[in-house]
Amino acid sequence: MIVVTTESIAGKSIVRTLGFVRGNTVRARHLGKDILALFRNLVGGEVYEYTKLLAESREHALDRMVAEAQQLGANAIVGSRVATSYVAANMAEILIYGTAVVVEDEPPGQPFAKSRL
């Protein structure tokens, strides 16, 4: 599955647009990680525990979006975006969304062929 933030994919033509797809996850902080983060805050530096938590959350949301696109028969997602928001105290939502499409290789000799929506 090709996933891009752009509206097109170099060397590919969009032959069918299948629709909006998304994946999300809501994560809560862990008390043990909060304690480690508190100590890290005292000495400064990156809070690795939260960095890892957010990276895992983004991957789960991305996997869910890709699965939804595959169910529609897509082989690519264009215009993908990531959004975050707080749901409640100590909880955040990660949302990834885009447009599921079917792409094909552009014919040789036509590097700037227009996509067919």
C-alpha cells in the first residue's frame, strides 16, 4: 500500500477514487511512565516514554486506515493527514485520514500524464 501526503504519486495515475478512509486510536498515559517522565523533566531531555507511546499510537492508527482502504480495494492512499486531540485528562486521540484510490503505472513516455478521477 502506498500512503502519501501529496495529492498524486510520481509515476502513477489515479484511475479510481474510492473515498475517505481513516484510522484512529485513543491512548492513556501509564502511571509508571508518568513517574519516569517526571524524573526526566527534572533533569531535562527527551521524554522517551511518551515519544514511544505516541509513535506506537501513530502506527496503530495508520494500520487501521490502511486496513480500511484495503477493504475498499485500494492500492494507495493520497492526501493523508495526521491530527491529534485531547479526549480527557491524560488521554489523547491520534487520527490519520486520507483518500483511498486505485493507481496504475503511467505509460512510458508520459511522465506528466493527468490523473483520471
